[in-house]
Amino acid sequence: MPATARGAARRTPAFRFALFAALPLLSACASVIPDAAAPASPSTSAPGPAPTPAGTPRPYTPRPSTASDAAAPPIPATPNPPVAAPPPPADATTAAEAGVVLGPEYNELGIKPEQATAALKAFRLSCPSVQRRADASGLTQPAEWAESCAAAGAWPDRDAGNFFSRYFGTVQVGAGAAFVTGYFEPEIAASRTKRPGYDVPIYRRPADLVDVDLGLFSDALQGKKIRGRVEGTNFVPYYDRMAIERGALEGRGLEIAWAADAAEFFFLQVQGSGRLRLPDGSILRIGYDSQNGRDYVGIGKLLRDRGELQPGQASMQGILDYLRADPVRGAAVMNENPSWVFFRELTGPGPLGALGVPVTGHVSLAADPRYVPLGAPVFLSLDRAEPGGLWIAQDTGGAIKGANRFDSFWGAGDRARALAGGMSARGSALLLLPRASVARLAPQGV
């Protein structure tokens, strides 16, 4: 993704219908993708219309790319090497299973005071959630956050470095080799009503989209969830992107607004939230409100593998240029990502991350909660200077999977777009955990 591209991208979990293989009564659903244009019973129904082309049936005129769309050139930096650690088990699925080793003390990391201050402010917002949330990584327990969260409320912002130094130790998960991409809050042109030049529907969550917790059916499937819809007496995959583009949801009153540019809206879905600039100049903010349950497919990788992107063109900006060069071809490529994101209007602060609190530009990270306790501070040392330093893990993303894989949030505006769209950095990562957690983990080999 680039990212997140984020899948949302930033913010859009990927669900695999192959999990149905463990449920024999539903296994047929795993390999059948319903076609919204196909008749319900081919053996008795009259022949349907000719198949719709793979591209969108809505011709659209994309806005031209501009110089401000260019990805920001990276500022090189020399990352700290990871701490020496034994290789993690090949079958590890959480941080606890991958193993952790002690890192240096906070004061040895060279974190700038302004970064610590911003991180402390974000950490305060996360405290209510981290103290009641089960930690899927296996590294912390809710009560272990109590001391630092109690202190954070009254701790002076200007002394944030001493806060983190006093209440947190650092650990490295597995090999510690980090990969970081970026996401942002895009702003696109849209209208509350369908009108000429605004014909790309932005849908709210449909009532027939059903979440299923497979752990209710089998202990072997604990933690596994899927989404779909009920069709007669069967539970089937929800409409994919192509079916929705062909009109599977039309006429149901689900439209929040209509976007002007299909390619721009595609990337807003990848980011998971955004701003709609309406014709009168006002702003409507929208945020993630579920996804159709289809696996996210990164079109950037598809185009790279096919050799259709030139060297240096694999950023969000380069992909947009490719899509805009031929809208019909671009629509067909976008439809190769079957994932579709649904939105809701946001009236308060935002955008909201996975913890339900607003994410902050240059501070909030998306991470895999199986490897990073959401709400935990994270220190990044990378080969690109901009994302280096102290962050807070407050979000998740469909493509953000595995140990030391992060998506950095850059806020809104042209600068955020330029940084996030081309962000790709590698180096090392350390988690800051409550000292009680570190002390508990130490006898287990930290």
C-alpha cells in the first residue's frame, strides 16, 4: 500500500473467504464470487444482457495531475542497526511468539523534545482504550498501563522526555527490521447530489453487509472474522468492486455524496478517510465505516510486476498519472482490487484511528495489533529522516501486517500528500512498553 496504499488501505482490514474451507457447509462460498449482473438461476432464466466491460460503465474526466502532486524527495538518514536477536520462529503469529529482546534506555535514543511532546499528547488520548483493550500481541496487560496513564494526565508537556524515560522501557520484536510507508487525509472534489461532473458514488455501509465471527463456530477459528451477505438461505461473499461499479448498490439511498474523480476516490478509499470539498467550498469529512470483506489488492504491485510503471513511478502520484493517462484502462486496473470501503460522515475531530480517537499527523502510526499493542509508543530509526523518531501506534491497515511493519500518518494538505504518497523507508524499530510489562517479560528471555 503505497501505501496504505494503506489500504486501506489505512484503515481497511483484509478478510479471506478461504477460511470457509474449515466450515464444510459453507465451503462452496469460498470460490464463488457473485456477479451482480448474472441471473439468479441460469438454468431457468432468460439470457441476460451482454457482459459489461471490465472498466467502469461511468465515463469520467479525471482532473489533470499538477506539479503539487509530486512525491516529496526523501531526506537520507543512517538508521540504527537492530539489536542482535535470535531468529523468530517461522510459525510465529504474534509478538510474544516472535520473541522480544531488550533495547536501549529512552535517553539513549536521541528523541527531539518536540517529538516527545507531540507523542505525549497523543498517548493521553489512547490511555482509556489501552487500559480496557485486550492486547493481541501478548506483550502487555491492561493493568500494566495504569501507572503511566495516571501520570500522563497531569504531566507537563514540556517535560515529555522525562515522562517516557521514567515509565517505559524499550523492546525489539523479532529481528527488528522495520519497513514504513505513509498515509494521509486526502481532500477530493464532491457534491452532496449527483450532477454533471460528479457521478462517482460514495456509499455508507449497507444494512445487508454482515460481520461473522468464525470463532463462534469453531475454537480453531478464534479471532477469525469474515463479511458477506445473506442470499436466500446461503451466506455469500459481498459484492466486489466491479459489481458495485456496475450498480449493485444503486437505488438504495446509500449515497453520502458523489465524487468528481474516480481515481482520486479510489485512493481516498485506500487511505480510509478524507475530506470532500463541495461545490460551495464547504468541507464534508468522511471516515471508514466498514469494508466489503474482499481482500485488498495493491494495484501498484500489479503494475510493477507487469512492467507498466517506469522506475520511480511506483508512488501514489505515479500511479495516479498512469490511471489518468487512459481512464478506461485505469478503471479496469482499479477493478482488479475487489475491496470497497464504506464511509460515514464525521462531525467531530478526526480522522479516527482503530482506537476510536483522532489520529495526529507526524505522530500516529498504523501497526499490526498482533505485533504492537495499540496505544504503545514506537521509536523508528530509518534510512529516511522524515519518519524517524517517536510515534504512537493508534491505527491499523489492511496491508499493515507483520512484525515491524508500520504506516505513518502525515495529516492533510499538499505537504502531507507529497510525503505520504512516496513514503518508503527501512531501518529498525523499538516498542516502548510499560516497565511492568518489561519486568514481566524479562524472565521469559527478554
